[in-house]
Amino acid sequence: MSNKEILLREGLARARLTLAMLRLGIELAKYDQNQPRVPRGSPQGGQWTDDGRISVAGKYNEANRAGCEAQYETDMLQCRFVTYWRSCESQAMVRLVACMKGDLIPPFNY
């Protein structure tokens, strides 16, 4: 391989690295650690959400939202004190969905 080919390859590698760094910079500029996420336990858990509100698939009553989200926050507070908190967290999400749909809210099974 000639010096010209080596220099060309090095230049191409630098250009690719520069482009990758620019793309990373653009993505980092979009990142906001305070942007709300969908809670764990839902199918979209961990994904960014626009307003922090939880979306529920299927029929639900929007009028129930404030009360149901308050119940969910209380449930999650209780889950922090339970040994099997991951299971508790999943149950809290099931209870939230049932509340939003107007269904019977199942009890916790510790």
C-alpha cells in the first residue's frame, strides 16, 4: 500500500469519526434527564413521554386520571418498603390500568 493510499484511508477514518462525533453531539443536545418517562411495568416502560402522563390502551375514563395517578403514586410509595418491590411495582401498574378503565382494582399480593 502506498503512502498516498494510507493518507487517504486515514483522512477517511478521521472524517467518519468527526461525523460520528457530530451525530453524538446532536443526540446529546436533545437529551433532558428531567423529561418524564413512562413508569416500569407498562409496555412502554422507560420510554420518554411528552407530559409525564401515563397512557392506557383500550377504554378508559379521562375523568379518573387524577385519582388513579394519585393512587399509583401511593402504591409506588408502598412498594419502596416491600422486599419484592419489582413484583409490587408490576401490581401497582395493573391497579393503575384497572382504575383508569373503571374496572375493579385488584388488591396487592405481597
